Amino acid sequence: MSQHPSRRTLVAGSAALGALTHPLASAAQSPAPSSAMQSVLDYVQGQKTTGFLIVQNRKTLVERNWPAPPDLTFRALAYETTPEGALLEDIASQQKSFVSMLVAIAIDKGLIDVTTPVDAYIGAGWSKASPEQEAKIRVIDVLTMSSGLTPGFAYAAPPGTTFYYNTPVYAVTKRIVAAAARQPLEAITRDWLAAPAGMANTSWRKRPASMADTGNPTGLVTSPHDVAIFGQIVLDLAAMFQRSATNPAYGRLWWLNGGGYAIKPFDRRVDGPLIPAAPVDLIAALGALDRKLYVVPSRKLVVVRMGQAAPDQDFDQQLWLRLAKAL
């Protein structure tokens, strides 16, 4: 599949945020959960979840928040609690998918061309590749984890030929969009996304020193409800997603179900779809400690999960086996 779809398929459109014209209906307006849905809730609570929310057809079906655990690693990613009882958390690598939306808006504004070399936006010398090698790395290569660079920014392969899940190189995307807009990332996120969509609890924060070795020093901190709003926007803009040529389970900083195989972080290839029990059109923003945002266009469905790392190694599969019965 080509990495260069038409401009129409690339843009999200800043005006498209206006698609979310109605607030998400409160779970308080919903009846008590069915036995199948209660099984889902019991399962996720037992998997060290702090926040869980399901939205379908813009209606909140269930919303639950549980106390933060005493775990010190988790506490490094946890912040204050909203008046509604939801814990604000650093959503880890889910931030990549939020930044993808900012890039799409920048494209719509004419500020970014994804086929342009990265150094056109942030200057030469941003990597440890030779000047000739670096000049061939385009924005699209960074967006699809196909830059050909190692986590230490050394040259390893021609850009666009190999998928490697690379957080330090991804973080360059934040520099690109800020440089293209000539505004700080915090201002762009607020003005282009959070404020228009009513995401009142979403902001960038400097991560603690204990997390400084990730190569990505700022975390996006938000609430389950704000993540659900973002998921609803994505649901309305599903046409912006396309599988990358190097990994059928990955688009532009988004995970995609339904491919023939998936190359996961740490270069782990798994045959079959990303989550076999989930709908084939599922789109996911996934972060460390099992931060989950699942979006299913065919069912107009958004599911959010926050909390500690789930004890079950196959948490995605186990959750969707239960959700399939409940929904």
C-alpha cells in the first residue's frame, strides 16, 4: 500500500473538531449494567484499573473510577483527582496518537507536508546519521515508525523500509509540529484540540526525573472523559487512518486491528490481527501500564481504560472477549 495517499485522506481538518457539537451523555442517564456488562466491570476492576469508560452513539454506557494504588511507579504517572472522582494520569505512549491529530490539523492548515524531510522543519543535525542520510528522512517516516534510526538516533536502515517502535525518535514529531506552527506544543494542543473539543483536563507536563531516560520528557496528562472525547473525534474522522507499508497493524502513530500480522514494540512480530477478539476495524491508542483507547467506527464505539499494568498478559484479548458478550 502506498505511503502517499491523496491530501484528502491525510487531513483531519481543524474544522472537523466541530463535529463534536453535543456533549457525551452521562452514564447517570443509563440503566443499571446488564450481567454481561457487570462481568466486564468486575474484570477490569480486578486488573488494577483506575478509570474505565464506554461510549456508544455518543452515549456513555458505563463510567467507573477506582482509587489510585500505592504503587510508586504508577504514582509517577498520576496527578490530581477531578471533582467527579477521576484520576488525572500521564497516558504514556497514547500521547503519540494525540500528536498525530495535531499533525493532521497542521497539514490542514498548510503548515506541514509529510513528504518533506524532517530537517526542513527543525534544522539539520537532529540525528546521528550522516547529512546525506538524514536529509532523506521525511515526516511520514517518523509518523510511521519507519525512520530507519535507532533509539539513539544512529542510522540503521533506509527510511521507509523497516518498522521499529521508537519513542525517542517519535518525540521529534512534537518538535516538528511546534516549529511548523511557530508556537509551543502546549499552546497548539490547547488551541487546536483541547479547548475546541471541551477537553478541560488535558495538558502537557514535564515528567519526573525517574522517567527522563525514555527520550520523551513531557507527558500528556488527562482524564478518562477527555480521552473519550478524543476518541469520539477520531470516530468522526476515521478516514484519516491508513496502514503503514512496514507494519499492517500501525498507521500514523495509531495501532490498527485487522491486519495479517502485527509488529509490536521491541520488534515482536505476531501473526494474525492485533486483537483477535476485537472488531477488525478497531483503532487503538496504546500506552505503557495498559493505557487504552479503543475506537470502533462500525459500532460508533469508544472504550477507555486507565490504571496500572494489568496482571493478565493478554488483557486486550480477555477484555474484548467479555465486551463482545456485553455489547
